Amino acid sequence: MQASEIRRAVAAALSTASSLGLTADDALVLHDSNKLTLRLLPCDVLARVAPAAHQIARFEIELAQRLAGAGCPVAALEPRVEPHVHERDGYEITLWTYYEPATPSEISPADYATALELLHTGMRELDVRTPHFTDRVEQAQRLVANHDRTPALADADRELLGDTLRSMRRAIGERGGAEQLLHGEPHPGNLLTTKNGPLFIDLETCCRGPVEFDLAHAPEEVGEHYPGADQDLLRECRILVLAMITTWRWDRDDQLPDGRRLAGEWLSRIRAARDRDGLESDG
């Protein structure tokens, strides 16, 4: 968010918490991207603030409640208030439990894999309407094809990304593997290390697909500990996910700090992966 937006979003979160009987005099910005994550003090509540146009917070709250009820390792909503989406000053605000980071802060690959497997097990029991993972691939493909949205993307890199997205999507689809409800982006930034164990956050990216698509967002060592993972499919999913996140970084509206530098590094990794696996152009 822009600085002026951050000020408005913080003010909206503080006033919302206060109106619900929580003592909220100050806020620490924990994460800033398409939405703002705040630690409200002294009540010690985690607030997530997004423009009301996103219209995804209600889905995330309902899903978090159902997954928590199924014993899945997900962050809990703030228990002192009703689990609602609060709208104020053009923002949607949701309130969650704040977890003090545990020590050590790093999660072992085995524990990471166990947490993800538990999440997937609970998700298989839920009947939830979500996009298919290929819908998100299509979003990336449209972005690559739109020169106005990605003006800084060089022609050769645009061709590389477009070809990789197309060929990997087709290769994964041709495998015809089992599919289920997924987190969508269970990368380390969406996994908290807490005294209660690893907990996943940010459920708005849920989609359907093979579990290997989720595993592709985790560190490579995690896939070695996940029972029954198809390593060939996982390798293809990793290349696909890398192409997708690289594409987002070239969006003219992307706000990830240092995003363009990362995008350059990731383009090199995509080329290396395709060369290593002998993947030819999809033409």
C-alpha cells in the first residue's frame, strides 16, 4: 500500500478494534503487500486490512473456522470478538489471534511437511467452491500477454515466461493425478512458527489441484518428507510456480519490495531448470 493508504488502513483497524471493546492505541506493521497485516497494541490482536473491493475476507474467515474445527494447523480468529468481516472507510478488516514467534524461528523440513499433510488431510473433508489452480495460471498468462500491464518485460523474457506457463500447465494436466482443495500458496511467509507448532495463514489463495502444486511453494527439502509425493510432478509444479511468481513481479502495479531484482534471478532459474530437464519450446 502507498503511505497515505497505510495511514488510513491503520486508522480503520484501530477504530474498528476500539469499537469492539478492545484496547487499541497503536499498531505495528508486520507485512505490507496487497493487504496490510498489523499487530494492534496493547490488546495484542492481529488485524488484516484489505481494500473492500477484494471481497475475499468472508470466504477466508469461514474457511479458517472450518479448518480449525477439523483440527488443521491454521491460525485462529481473535476469540474476544465475533468472527465477522468489519468494513470501515473502504477497507475490510478481520481480526485474528496474534502468536508470539517461537524459538528457533525456522521450521524443519520434516515438521513443515507434516503440517502441510495435516492441512491437506483436513481440506479433503471439506466441500468448498474454489478456483482451479489452472485459473491462476491463466491469470499469469494474460499478464504476460498484456504489454501495457508488463511494460518492462523484455521480449525474450516474455516469450520464456509464456512458453513455460503454457507447457508446464499442459504437462501437469496430462498426468491426470488426484486433485483436492489446496492452500494455494503455503510458502514460508504463510507459515508461522508458534508455541502451538507450525500454523498456516492467508487462506484467500485456496484452489483445487494436486498436492504437489502446494508443495512447489515450500522449500525443496519439504517435498522429500511429504508421504507419497510424485517427485516428477513436483518438479514440473516447481517450474510452473516459479514462472507464475516471476510473472507477478513484472506487473506494473506489483508492490513487493525488491521485486524486480528477484524477478531477474528467477528468470535465470527458469532457464536453468528448463535446460537441465531438457524442456524445449512449446512453440
